[in-house]
Amino acid sequence: MIEWFARNPVAANLLMVTIIVAGVVSASRSIPLEVFPSFDIQSVSVTTVYRGATPSSVEQAITTRVEQAIFDLEGVKQVNARSAESVSTVIAEIDDGYDKRLVLNDIKLRIDALNTLPLDAEKPVVALSSFNPGVIQVAVRGDVDYKTLRATADRVREDLLSNPNITLVNLMGTMPYEISVEIEPATLDRYGLTLSQVARAISAGSVDVSAGNVKTIGGEILLRADGQAYDAAEFARIPVVTKLGADPVRLGDIASVEDGFEEQPLITRFNSQPAVMMDVLRSGDQSAIVIADYVRDYIDQFNARSSNGVQLNFWDDDSQIVRARLATLINSGIYGGILVLLVLSLFLRPAIAFWVFLGVPVSFMGAFIFMPFVGGTFNIISLFAFITVLGIVVDDAIVTGENIYTKTREGLPPLEASIVGTKEIAVPVTFGILTTIVAFFPMSELGENRTGYLAAQIPMVVIPVLLFSLIESKLVLPSHLSHVRPRKEGGELNFLSRMQRRVSRGFEQSVISYYRPALQACLANKAITLATLLAVSGIILAWATSGHLKFTFFPRVESEEIRFNLTMPDTTGFSTTQKNIQQISDVVAELQEKYRDPETGVSVIRHTYSTIGSVGRTVKPSIGQVRAELIGPDERHVDIKASELAREIRQRVGEFPGQESLSVRAELGRGGEPIDVELSGSDPAAMRALGMQVREQLRQYPHVFDIQDNFSGGKEELNIDLKPRAHALGLSLADIAGQVRDSVFGAEAQRVQRGREEVRVMVRLPKSHRSSMDDLLRMNIYVPPSNDPIPLADLATVTPATSPTTLYRLNRNAIVNITADLDKERTNVPAIIRDLRSFLEEATRDQPDLRFTFKGESEEQAENNAGFKSGSFLVLIAIYALLAIPFKSYAQPLIVMSVIPFSMVGAILGHIITGYDLSMLSIVGMMALLGVVVNDSLVLVDYINQQRARGIAVYEAVVNSGTARFRPVILTSLTTFAGLTPLLLENSTQSEFLKQMAISLGFGIVYATVITLIIVPINYLLAWQCKQKARQWLQQAAAYWRQADSGATS
């Protein structure tokens, strides 16, 4: 195959062009752009709405029954549950290896067969959990009423969804539409009605049903009863009381009918103006940049024609991050490519360097072809993977090209040199590529967590790039180099050729004058050399493990947004939360002016956004959020980081009386909390007591802050107990509770579909009759069949109590979580976790029912550690096997692999030199090292074997190998480091957290290369000497036993 392509340049060129064209088409049409890689959520959610029910009622009536129905299904790994006011959410996580759609169908069958749920609960919604990354948010703002803002937001949403490239637009933190029917108690008494009777009358009077069809001579005529009401005016005309001979009493005659929103306190402000926010999401292979460009153009057009005082602003535009990171990484890739080409040109003839470097774009295009088939996207991690492999991908081409170049200098014709030179090193180069692939492969199996998802992107890119690199270097490169003629002695050279020749000759002279004597000296003093190398490496490791080099699980990268989340006790009124959020907003506004450039008028804080009563999907009056969007670091007229600005805001705000938590976030890629303790057991009181102890323990650690838990003090509730009179009248607790619920919460009469919104029609008492305990006690209970009104106080006692606002469960056990953040630069996280573990072991020693687990970063780290250990072990076994096959030896693979520990030391030394902490991403880079660093050793050992096969003595073969392969070994390391250098020198936030992977890989390869050129020859010679001594010992032993047998016979 190699010879055929070398002799058929048309075939080689067609293969190259086909790969390039297919790659360009795939990249432009099939690979979407995003900031971080999307991931598939392997879980099924069961959501059940039980309107008006307390969390405890939701848990007992719905959550526990759903759990019981699905927990033992095959494929369900664990079941998480959350019971909140009016809603139950149960999430079944799917085990690896199971088809999530089959598990979904099994869960649906179990839920459909569940017949013990409350009759007034809505039907459970069973669906696959999904994640759609946000692209850009739109603020609809203006000093107008909420109804105008909401109507404008609905229109904007419809306009955006009319674009075929946009399929998901969600309104954020909005009040649902509702048609409210409020009736005075006296009116109900006058007409002898109950709220439920009014609701039934509305339902009966607002219908749209088919009545069949009538066959006539002219054809069939459809009969339809179309009396569906859609707005307040139409509902007001529905008859409620009808009597023969009298005009009907219509709903509008006896009730106030308003077309508005649910009674849910909620305020959203953008740049201090009332606002409605919407989130534009990406799904499938949609492009973030295409979506954001359209939205921004739409905003400009809308603002130009708007006349009602409403304006649009964009917010949290991820496409800007995509563009910035793409530009950063592409520039790093371009500069790295230039450096790689420059390095190649200095050591190889420019023509050879060009053809060797051409393998880079060809290999990249090959990877573009396969990325859509494995769900690959262009994101910050995949682009980093391309930069990582930039210098590695030319390794096989360098070794091949350098060997062909050597054969040409030895006098072979270019075509023959290409064929012979490629075949000669085909085996070691092929197995070298395979060992590198093996090293990257386990990254795709690190675990279903943040590091695992990020690391999985790297082999998705690196493996196809390396495979196409192997194809290019074996089938295309020899054909191109077969046309490179040897230089004529005395011929005129251009500047680059003269420079290359000067560098090449100087390099070759240095190898002869310095490296060869140094190698001979090391071989003559093998023990001293090995001891020195081990001592130096030991010193580096000792320095790192003595506390000078910290380990941070996941590096924190500065964000361009600051978030303040405030949580007050559940008993806190909306007005108190509003006052506190306003105080934070005022401080942000002050700093917005403080950091405004007096010349341009541009502030470091671009926009502000606040919500009261809603954060994410949680809605309650005791929570709120303030967000500040910053301009990019390069645009700021003052040198201030997001974390510094957040710290200043927090210092000015201080703490609010009675606050549960005030958390601040100013970094990207945030996953689980650094400290997250999960307590489980059957006694909620004992769990909460231990949780309070854990909170107190966390307060003892310096630089630990934002201590939170998910067990609040509780929300006030009223418990109803029947009096004997109620029993005497035949009333049950359900009867009275139902009427009270209708009066306060409302009786649902109907749901109307208006556009994309489902609008509830609720019948209840006016707010003035349901705002206090006295109102509740005076509330009339209607006794059937005559509907005689009796005050609730005469039929039942009402006692106040408290109930938690949210209840959490895991695998049918109640759980609580205590979380905390900390300053990773000033805190030893592993030491705190160890101390906290000891505290919990002591605290639960006498309470066997209480259990604790570390979640968040600790759990993720444990998963990744297990993945790294098993993955590294399998990689080493696979590398050994791949090396043993071509060498046909059990010992020589160990010689090649002896350099691996030194590469790890080099990676650690790189972190010490650059001042970066070790992290999980550093470990990911070290895993990549396992396969990369053995390539140089493989080439050295293979050349020694070739020399010995030609009859050269082992010592000379070892020295000759180091001398002959010095240039390709140095070249492969220099090109790898050169490819990573621009990224290492980059100072933007977009590249910050990638540097640790690059440091591990770059410095590890450089350090290992220096070691390789010394330790591999020494180990080879030592192995040969040990083999010779063993053979000599066996021969002596055999001779001894033969002599002994001979003596015994005589």
C-alpha cells in the first residue's frame, strides 16, 4: 500500500483533497458552535401538580407513592425526590448501559397503573430530562404596567420563534395568566350558592363540543355547540342562576371577573426598570452565533419602531463568549502552527518541513468528518483538543520525513528513499500512534460529572486526528517527498535554506560534540546517572507534596457576571425581601457610577438585573437575586476582576437581619459546592439537629463562607380539627377542607388555551375576606343539601403550626444537605474535608440511623479518582501489550515505559514553575502524557534493535541510536511544546482554566524528552547486561549440574 501510493501521486493527492473537501463541508454544515460541551442527561422526571397542598401533604400523598412505584425498575440507578408546595418532582437516574427510552416507557406504565393518588391532583407528567444550553437572554423593559410588558414579551417570543433557527424561547420568572372570579360571601348566601357550584356552572356554560352531523339532500351538516369563553367579558355573560320565567343571573351580575395574573408576588427589574426576561435556548445542532445574531438584529429593529415606551436589551450573550474563545483558541492554534512550522523548517529542509506540516490540516479535516457522527461540537474543550494535538499530530510525519531525508542524504533516489524510509519505521510509528490513542481513550469514561464530560471531548477530537495523521503519513507524505530532489552541492540557496542548513549543521555538530560524549559518560556511570535523575525527581516531588503545591479540584475562572442570591426565612414577608434586594441593587448602582470611565461614559458594570420572589424555578416571597453583567476585561479602564468587585459589593452590603444565606458567584464553570454534606435517616428532627451542628462546625474554619442548608425553619400553616357539631351535621374533614380550599386558594372552573398559554379560571372569595385568621374563622361552610351557611369557627378549631417549604428524599429516605463555599487560594480543602469527616463519624457513632455522604466536588473527585486509577492501569497494560507485539519481547516494553514516571514529575515541575495549582484538569493532561512520551522511547529502542540486527555491538548500537534519533526525538518534543506555547502565554479568561492541562502535557513532554535521551539507553544496556549475566549464570549452573551428574555416574 505504501509503495503503491508513493508511485501513484494522483491517487495520493485525490485522497488528500477528498479528506480536505469532506472536512470543510462537515465543519461548515454539521458541527454546531457552543461554549461548553452539551451532555445527555440520563434521567426521567415525574412531575405531579397538587395545587394548594403543603409540602408534607405532597410528600405523603404523591411523592412516596411515585417512589414506591418506580424504585425497583430495572435500569433505575437511584431515585431523587423533591416535595414543594403544590408540586412533586421525582427524578429517576438511569444506570449506564440502559436505553433511556425503554426505561421511560417502563416508568410510564408504572405511573399509569398508579391509582392511589389524590383525585384532585393533576395527572403526573413523565418525561426524559433534557438540557438545552442558553444562548442569549432578552429583557423587555419599560416604565409601563406589567400587563403591557407581558403582552409585549409574548409578541416578541412569537416573533423569535417564527425564525426556523430558533425553536426554544422561555419566559423567566413571570406570573401565569389567570381569569379570576371573586364573589362576596353575602352574594353566595343570597342566591344559596357555593363556590364549587359556581365553578360547575362556568364549566357547563363555556364549552366547545361537536353534536354530530345531519344528513341532508345537499350533504352532511356538522352540528357544533360553540360556547367557549376566552376572556373576562365572555365569562361574565355565562348564566349561573336560571329560573323559569325570570331573566338568568349571569356571572358578571354576582361576581368580579378579572382577566389578569395569578396572585403571586413577583418583581423583575432590568437597569432599574420593570421588566420581563426571556431565555433563548439552543437545541440539536443549532448554532449559538446564528441565533444570537438574529436576536440582536431583531432587538435593534424592535427598538427603532417601538412607540409604547417598551425597549429590548440583550443580556448574557453566550455567543460573545463563543466568539471570544474561538478567537483566542484559533489564534493560539494559528500561532502554534506557525511555531511548529518554524521549528520544522529550522531542522528539516523547508520543502520537507512544508509537506510534513501539511499533515496537520489534512488530519484536522479528517477529524471534522467524524465529529458529527459522535455528537462532537466546536466548543472550548474540543478546540483545546485541536491545539493539544497540533504538535503531536506531526510526530509520525516528523519521524517518517526525517528518515526519508536521511535516506536521501545517504544517496538513495527520492522515490526509493520515500518507500524505504517509510517502510523502515512504519511499525514503530504505527504502534506509537496506537499507544497515544490508547492513552487518550479512557478520558471518555471518567464519569458522569463535570470533569468527565469535559475530558470526554478530548479523545473525540484527538483519536480521529491521530488516525488520519497515520493515514496521511503513510499514504500521502511519501508521495509528496518522492518529488523532493536532493540539494546540489555548491548550488545557490535562498535565505531560509541557508538558515536551515546553518541550524541543521550546527545541531548535528552539537550532537556529535556534546550529546554523544555526554551519553557515553552516562553509560560509563550508569548507577550515578540513575541515582542523580531519581534524586532530582525526588526533590521535585518532595517540594510539591510538602505543601508548596496545592491541589484544587476544579480551577475557578473569572466570569463577566456577578450573582447575588439572597434567601430569607420562609416566614419573611415579600416587602422585607424587596427592601433587602433593593439595598443590594443600590450598592451595585453606586459602584456602577464609581467605575464609570469619565472620558467615554462606559462603566465596568454594563447592565443590572434583579428579581424578587423568584430565582430559577423556585418561587417564594423570601428569595431574590441581583445580577450584574460586566464588560470584558480588555475593555475596562480600571484593572479590577469580577471577584474583587463582588467582594467590594459584599462588604458594602454586609448581612441582613435574620438572613439564611447571601451567596455570591463570580466565576465560570461552577459545578457542585466544594463542601456538600448530605445527611439521611428516618428521623427528620435528628437530621436537622445534626445539620445545625455541621453548620456550626463549618463556621469554625477560616475562609469558609456561604454556609447554607435545604432545611428551612418552615412556613406557617393552619391545621383544622373538626368539632362535634361538624360530625353531627354529617360533615367530614375532607368536606370542610375542600370548601376552605375553594374559598382561599380557589375552585378551578376551567382551563382555556390562549395561544401558547393555558389560562386557569379560578373562583374564590375576594382577598378582603381571606387575608387573616379572623377572616378564616368567619368563613362560611355550606351544609348540604340546603347549603345553610355556618361559620368555620362553629365547626372546627384552627391551630397555627409550621411546615418545611421543601422536602428532599433520596432512594426513599429523607435527606438534608449542608453546603459551603471557601477561598481555595487560602484554604486546604482536603484537610477541611478530612476534619469534617472525623467530626461526622464521631457525631453519628451513637446514632446508627443517621448516615452522611460527601456530595458536590468531593463526590465528583471520588468518581474521577476511581476513573483515573482504573483508566491509568488499563492504559499501562494496553501500552505494554502494544509495545511487546512489535518488539517480540517482555523486557523491552518496560524499558520504553520507564520514562513515564519522569513525565509525571515534569508535569508537576511545570506547575511549580508557572505558579499554577494542580487540579483535575492537570491530571487529565497527565493521562494524555502516558501515551505520548513513550513514542520517543519506542523510536530509540526500535533503532537499537535494527542496529543489533545488522551485527553491531550492543554498546555501539545504543550510542548510535541516541545520536541518530536525537533530532527526531527533539523535534517531536519541540513541536508539541511549540503548539501549546501560545496557549500557555495567553492571559485571557477564555484560556485560563485550560492552561493546567497544557502545562501538564507541555512540560511533561519536555522533561521526559531530556530524560529519555539518557535513561532509555542506560536501561537498555542494563537490561542487556542483566540478560547476559543471567545467561552466564544459567550456563554455569548447567555445567555444574552436568559435572555433578558425571561424578555421580563414575
